[in-house]
Amino acid sequence: MHHVDCPWKPSSIEQREGRGIRQGNENSEIAVYRYVTKGTFDAYNWSLVENKQRFISQVMTSKAVSRTCEDIDEATLSYAEIKAVATGNPLIREKMELDNDVQRLKLLKSSYDNQRYGLQDNFMIRYPKLIKAAEEKLSCVKEDVKTRDAQLIESPDFAIKIGGATYTERADGGTQMLATISKAKTGETTSIGSFHRLELLVEKNFMGTNYMVLRGKTEYKAELSTSPVGSMIKLENLFNGLHENVEFLEKKIEQYHHDLMSSKEEYEKPFTYEKELQEKLARQFELNAQLDLENAKVADADLGGLDESKDSHDSNVAEREEDYRTNQDGKSR
């Protein structure tokens, strides 16, 4: 396959090559030739295709925002190589590869900085708030557990208060509770009674799922059953299992402390590729200076040619003036 010119879109190149590099091709190898002419518009065309492919690759593969070390795909590098060949300057190729490396490392550095901001927020704000809230809730749960234990000793038998009436039978209490809940407004949390001195509420949402809530120093929630006796059993299980919240919160607080320390340790780690980035930035600066110097030399050469022609012109004028004087002197003699 032969690319005599450079189209405007990477898809055009892909379509051309797709005629040879395709499924069902009986050839085991395909040779692709791209022709460029030194000192022509080819370098600019391949540069345009390179930039277009770079944006396409970032959108299609998300490599520009990822934490990987590669942000330029194989196709983009291929176009960039052709651009470098077309310029005829080996420093251009090195600068191109160096620019890609610097861009990749800067993306990693940006990701590293963003991650550090998140880690700093974790150990300075987020986890301290979570720990404080969990500790406060743990204190409330412990108070409710003490209240529960005292109530189980004082009134071990089943008793639930709905409205102004107290029910000692689960079926009666459950039936009355479901009847009261049916009159409660959807989207609100409504108080309907009490259970062992803890306030009993119902939470109705627009999804059709209802919850019964026990409120002491804090709240405990369980999904409501459609059966009167089933609802009472769930309510008793919720009340008897208050101590499980203590274990859960203690583990949660321990995990928060662990995450806080891990965030702090990660925050203090330096950027892994900092030395490589600084070295490549220094080399990039040197290459930019060399390429600008060469451009200056070309400009000086052009200006020098102009100056030389001017000097030559001035010399010719001087010679003609001297010849004129000689001729005049000859005439005068």
C-alpha cells in the first residue's frame, strides 16, 4: 500500500489502509509506504493529522485523564514520526518524542497533585468529621442500649402503645399499627406511638416501601411487613438488636482511623517520576534553544546573503565611479 499524499483526517488514512489490512486478507504481511517530500507542506499536513489523532485517542480511550503512563497511541506516534521525517532534522524527532514524554509526565503529575488534594482533605476534614459523627452516634446508641436493658428487666412482656391505647397481643398491636400507618401521609415520617419507652414512627416514601423507626437518643430503622404479627416480630428484633449497632460503629470508627492514617502516609509520598520529569524538561529546554538557534542561523544566512550582495553592489558602484574618474581624467589630459 502506498500513501502518496497526506489526507486531512486520520479516518481517511485508516480507510485507505483498511483496504489492505482487513479481515480475510490472504497475505500474511502487508507493507505500507508513506511518501513525503522534504521542505514541502507535507510536514504541516502530517502535523495536523497528528494533532487530530491525539484528540481522537484521548476521547476514545480516556488516556488523557487516566493514571496510566501512556497517553499517545501507536497510530499517533506513527503520524508524528512521518512529520519528523518530512522535516529532515533529527532534533525534531527527538523533540517530538520528548514533548510526548513531558506531556505524559505532566499528566501524571497533575493526577498526583489532584490525588494529594483529595488525600489532604481526607485526613484534615473528611475522616475527622466522620469519626466525630460516629463517636457521637456510638455514645447515643450506648445510652439507648442501657435504656433497653432496663426496660427488658422492668417490663419483659410484649406491650406496644399505638395512639392512646396499649396492646399486649402482637396480632392486635400489629393490626392497629398497620391501620394507623395507612392513614399517615406519604413522604413524611409520622409518630404513631411508643415501644418500651422508645418513640415509634413510620416512614412512608413514594417508592411504596414503608419503614418503622424506633427513636431514642438516635434512630433505628427496619422495613415494615404487610403481616401484623410479622411487623411486631421485626419491631422486637430491632429493639433487641440495638447492641449490634455498637459493634458496627466501633468497627467503623476503627476503619476511619485506619483510612485517615493511610491517607496521611500517601500524602507524604513524593511524586515517583519527579526526577525524570525535571530531566526531560531540562532537555526539552535545550532542544528548544538549539532549534531556535538553527532557525536563527538560517535567518542569518539569508540576511548574510543579502548583505553580501549589497556589499558587492556597493563595490561595483565604487569601481564604476573610479572608472568614471579615470575616464574623465583621460579626457581632461
